[in-house]
Amino acid sequence: MHNFRLLGYSSTHFDGGTHPLITSATNSVNLLTPAGNATAFISIGNIDWSHTAGTRGDCIQNGNTNTNVLFVRDAIFTGCAKAIAGAGGIGAQTITRTVLENVEAKSTTNVTVQVAGQLEIYDSYIHGSVTAGSSGDCIAASGATVVIVERTIIADCARNGLNINAGNQQARLLNVTFSNMVTDCFVMGTTAWGTTFTPLSLKNNIFYGCAGTGVNLSSPTVYVDPTDIFNRNNAYGSNGTDRTNLGAGTNDVALTANPFVSSTNLALNNTAGGGAALKRVGFPGVFPGALTTGYLDIGAVQSSNATQRSYGAAQ
């Protein structure tokens, strides 16, 4: 077992300066494939990755090793087959826990982020798996036990935004913006539905512009016990279907207009029935104890408009 750390810098270590770029124009070459029988911890920070060959390789492929933790922060992944290939690589080894923080991953030709272990994504932008020939999800977690996504934009995917499939999962989505998927915004399908405890938390998320379903709890064996789901203050609009096998949550918002500034700027606009309906109405408003009140927006991008309505008030 060993640790591997890779940190980019401009002139001195830890200066957080201009990101070095790791790139390849060679067909089917992966930019980083850790080798060996086992890697305890891989930490990567302040580095950008890109692929420009006719046949793309992965940016980071776990390869022939069992990795306990992959932690990536402050990075941009562009144009690879997969930005993170944490499952099904050489030897079909997996990463036990993958953590992405302040990461942009875009323009992949396959699944953008693929894992089979625990997945955590914070403050990131995963988008654009729509290059020629692509049919991949933005994020695919197959067999993952825990999936946590917070304050993240997931957009413009050639299939699903977030696809959790198989295994006994727990999933928590908090202030996530989903926009413009060819299929579903969020799909969670497993034979475990109704047979094991499968907690799901959905708070302050936007599910907008998905041709399939906003939230699709796909084909549960028995309808999941409602006590397994914390479901409130989510927004839905312009989807083929807003929810499958999921009832409306507390304080959900039905959008009647596009809530975003533009297709590429997913900040909230001031349109009535769109972005204006999502400002300062997130959960929690009044905290337990009723002595403190917050004013979160629904979605990943928070606004700073002093004229926004307060929690629970009419427009």
C-alpha cells in the first residue's frame, strides 16, 4: 500500500497559481493510470487535463489497482473519453471512495465520471458529454454505496445527468442544478428498492429541461417507504415527466418559465415563475428552534439580490 500525491503550482509549492496542463494527442492513451496492486490514497490538486486525439483516452483511469481514496480538487478535465474512470478499467479494479471538489469536467466522449465506490462531488460543474458519438451519462455510479452531490451543476448530457444503479445505496443531493439532459436528470434504479433501507435526501435541487424524467426512482420492486426519503424544496420544469415513483415534496416549486440567465450561465434570472421563484426559498429557512432564519436559493448558484423575497413570503 502506498500514497500518491500530484500538486500543480506556478512558482512555489501550494501557491494555487496557474494550473499546469497534462495533455495528449495520441490515440487511446490514458493521461494517468496508477499501477501496482494497491494504492491507499491518491491526491491531485491544481492541475488541468485534456485529450485531443481522434480516439480519446481517459483522463484518470484507476487501472490495475485497488485504490482506497481518489481526491481531486481545483482541476479542469476536457475532451477525454472519461474524465474519471474509477470502474471497469484494466483489471476491472475500483476506487473505494472518489471525492471531487471545485472540479470542471466537460466534453467527454463517454461517461464523464464513472465510479463503483462511494462518490462525493462538491462545488463542481459536470457537463457537456455531447461530443460526436457520445451516449454517456454525466455521472454514472454503478454499485456505489453512498453518493453525495452538493452545490454542483450537472448539465448538457447525452444521456442522464446522474445515474445511480445497483447496490444498496444512500444518496444525498443538496443544492444541485440539473439542466438539459437527453434522458433523465436523476435516475436511481436498484433491486434494493423496497427490500432494504435505501435512504434518499433531495433538498434545494433544480430538475429542469430533461427530456425524460426529472427524478426517476426506476422500477422499485416495492414502492420505497416514504420515511426513507427526505424530499423538500426542489424545483421542476420543462421535463418530459417531473417525477417517477416519487411524490411531490414539501414546498416544491413548479417552474413556469426558464429559471436560468442563459443556456451557459445557470445563475438564476429574475423572471416570474422562473429564477425569481427560487430565490430565498430554500431549506432550511427557519432553523430548528425557530430563532434563526436563513435565505438559501434553490439550486447550485446563489444570488445576491437584496430585493429578493424572504422565505415563505409572496412575490
